[in-house]
Amino acid sequence: MESETRPHSNTSVQACKKCQQNFILETDDFSFYKKMDVPAPKICPDCRFKLRAIWRNERTLYNRTCGLCNRSIISMYNPNSPYVVYCNDCWVSDKWDPFSYAVNYDFSKSFFEQFKELLLKVPKSATYSSAATGPNINSEYANFAGGNKDGYLIFNSGPNNENCAYSRGLMESRDVYDVYYANTIENTYESINIHKSNGIAWGQNVSDCIDSRFILNCSGCQNCFGCVNLRHKSYYFFNEPLTRDEWLKRVSEISGSFIKTEEIKTKFREFSIQFPHRSNNNLKVTNCDGDYIFDSKNCHNCFEVSSSEDIRHSFSIKRSKDCADMIGHCRTSELLYNGVGVGAGSRRVICSWWVESSQDVEYSFATRQSNNCIGCDAVKNGSLVILNKKYSKEEYKKIKEHTTKELKDKDIYGDFLPSELCPFGYNESIAQDNIPLTKEEALAQGFRWEDNIQKTEGKETMKPEKILDHIKDISDDFINEVLICTECSRNYRLIKRELEFYRKMVIPIPRKCWNCRFLDRINRRGPYQFWKRNCDKCQKEITTNYVPDRLEIVYCESCYQKEVY
Ligand SMILES: [Zn+2]
Ligand SMILES: [Zn+2]
Ligand SMILES: [Zn+2]
Ligand SMILES: [Zn+2]
């Protein structure tokens, strides 16, 4: 397929060199690429997302030992992978010197061949922890997270979280279990997209609500149960007002019982499907398209983006300006392109992984407080560094010209790090959460697949049907039981704080493992993909992540606003 330029629209259509589908480049995009001094991509946004997302293994964690202090740790690197892995404390310490692994640049070899050699030698941090959002305290099972206290299996979260578990995308929150994407919440369980709320369970798209369960698209509500599209209501039960006493009676009959909660889940699903849904969950945005965008301007094809401006094709980023193709972090950065976990006051960083507080860096890995680096790994306070070796200004310029020319000649300059160098399998990474593939599809598209994902099976001490129905009947020694997931048969167990949380919130013991619960939430969140469909009321064309054949009634913004109560 040939690329063509449409003369009257200022956009051009390009065939993706990976999947061959046509995609559109907008005028705005071109000015950004020019500013970043990279050619316009020849890979479509979805393929670009996959190529980056495989580098972000947030929650496939393994037990292993630190290569320096021998402590037993958890790590995102599979023990079968070829890397030397240090615990994060050792990795950030002065007990080793990343410059001692320097590779002499060889003009006769390809850049990526040499970078691969370096990546295999330099020790890796077991988990990604952003210094910029503060340390993780007593939160061993945290990854791509910073500023968490007493966290457990918490990802892409921070700062200022305390006692949060099994969650992704939390900020400024406390006593939260099983939540996806939230800020400033407390005492919240099994919810998605929750803001400034307290005491929510089984909520979705909720803001400023208190003590409510099974609520969807509600704000300013208190003591509501099984409600959809309500504003500023209290003591509503399935969208009907009740007296306080009657409401309390009905809710207390359900809360804490696994069987009754499951019945309500089904009832609520059937009930909520009759109500119109917003085409997206964006709030306080100007000229944005995508979903879960907050307080932002000119963001296109974005997902889970807040307080940002002039952003394209980005996922899970905050407080940044003029960036494209980013996954995670970004905070207080600008002019970032094609990166994973780059941020903390960075500028002009391209095609890199976990670069913080740095400028003019390209094709680098885990590099911080540095400037003018190419192909570096774990470098700190570096300047004019290539493959972990320091150069004079003149030598640096000469090698940079050489690498840039090589990559441009191969038509890959500006493409993300080659997948062959990626430490993770497709199914270990967030690529699988957002664009799921079968093993065969992943391999056919050039990705690796990890067959040995660590999970315990067959060690259960209690079958699901033996777990007592009501939380009030669960004894303290329940935390010693090894449970088996009803979905995937993985073994799991409760932590002490978790049992205390379920008791406080009057919530039954979950029968699925934390990973299956996580996947259910991803499913309820909807995909990072958009379709055109028509408003079910006025027929206006809308862009939404509800696939056109889904059962939900989807309204454009103005029709939706007329409908809420
Ligand atoms: Zn493609
Ligand atoms: Zn260590
Ligand atoms: Zn499971
Ligand atoms: Zn409409």
C-alpha cells in the first residue's frame, strides 16, 4: 500500500509498516515530530502502543534473590531471564558503578547490537520505583509505583497512598482494595474511576459520593445502593427513594453475604443496562478525545490522562505538556516522545524506558539525572554518555550523527526500542491487558510469550464452597488458609490488613484471585480503543470506547446531561 497525501485536509494517510492498516497523521502531529526532530511514524498508533506496552510489566512478579545483598525479593524479571537483578535499594546505592559496564562504541557494528550487549550486562532494578513520587514504605509488592505506605500488590500508583492493595492508578488514597484508577478516596472496594469519595463499594464513574454501593455514573450522592445516573441524592435504592430506616434495613440484609452480593451483582447489571451511558468519562476537558481524561486540553487518542496539555496517543500520564506516545508517569515533563515510565521533570527524551529528571536522552534504559545520553542503562548523573561510556563533546556529536544516520537509513529512527531487546513476554505486560492476543498471534507479530508465569496451584487448604457465606462468621485464623480461585484455580490468600478491611466494610471474602479480579475490572473499564457510533437519542456521531454492537445505550454529552436526575 502506498501512502498518499490528501490535498485539502492537511492530513495524510499512511499504511502501517507492521499491520498494513491505513492510519491518519494530522497536521498537529507533523509539527510535533518536527520539534522533536524525528520522522513521522510509519507504524499505526495501535501497533506503536503494543511495541511500547510490552516493556511495561507491572504485575507479573516473581520471587528471586537480590544479586548484591542476597535478600529474597520480588521482581518483574522472570528468574529464567538472563539478567542480574538487584533489589531497588541496592540498585540505587553506590555499591556498584554503572559506568564500569561501558561498551566502547564500534562504528562497524549496529547500534542495537551494541546496546543489547550492554543491556544484558548491566544489573536491573527488581521493580520500577519512581524516586520523584517518594519511597515505597513497607510496600514490597509495589511496581511502577512510588510514595506508597503499607501497599500490597499496588501498581502504577502514588504518591500519598496508605494501606492500598490489588489496585492500579491510585493517588492520595487510603484503605482501598481492588480499585482501578482513582484519586483522593478512602474505604473503597472493587471500583473503577472513583474521585473524592469515601465508603464506596462496587462503584464505577463516581465522584464526591459517600457510603454507597453498586453505583454507576453518580456524583454527590450519599447512602445510595444499586443506583445509576443520580446527582445529589441520599437513601436511594435502585433509583427509588426510601426512608432512612427502610434503606438501612435493606442494605444490611445484603452486605457481608457472598450469595446475596452475587445476586445483587446480576440484578444491578440488568438494571443499569436500561440507562443511557455517557460516551466517555472525560471531565473538565477542552478539545480532547479519548477516555478517562481529566482537567486537560488538546489531548488526542488519550486514555487515563490528567492535568495535561497537547498530548497525543498516550496512556496513564499526568501533569505534562507537549508529549506523544507515552505510557505512564511523565509528571512535570515536556517534549517526550515514544517512552515508557519517563518523567519527573524530563525534557526531550525519545524512545526510552524509565528515564527521570533528564534531558536530551534517546534509546536509553533506567537513566536518571542525566543529559545527552544515547543507549545508556542505569546511568545516573551522566553527561555526554553513549553505551555507558563518557565522551568529549566532539566525540559525542560524531557518534550521535553516526547512530542517527544508521537508524534513519534503516527507517527505524523514532521507532521504539526493538522488541527483541524487551525483557518481558507480551503476556507479562500491560499490552495483554489492553490489546489481548493469543500466544500464536503474539508470536506472529514478533513478540515473545512467557510460558512460565509464576503461580501456585494445588496447595489450597480450603475449597471455595467451604468458605463461610458471611464475613461476620469468618474467624481470625482464616488468613492462614490457602484459597483457590474459582476462575483460574490459582492459589491465593488474604493478608491480615485485608481481612480487617473486609470486616470494617462488611464485605464477603472474594472467591477469585486478585489477578482475575483485576482482569474483570479491566473488562468493565473498557478498551483503549475508540469507535464511531451514533448517539442513541439524537443520532449525532460520537467517538466512544463502547463497541457499536455492545448492549449499552450510549448518548452524546448533551443528550446525556439532559437525562441525569
Ligand atoms: Zn499497525
Ligand atoms: Zn539488595
Ligand atoms: Zn484467578
Ligand atoms: Zn445526542
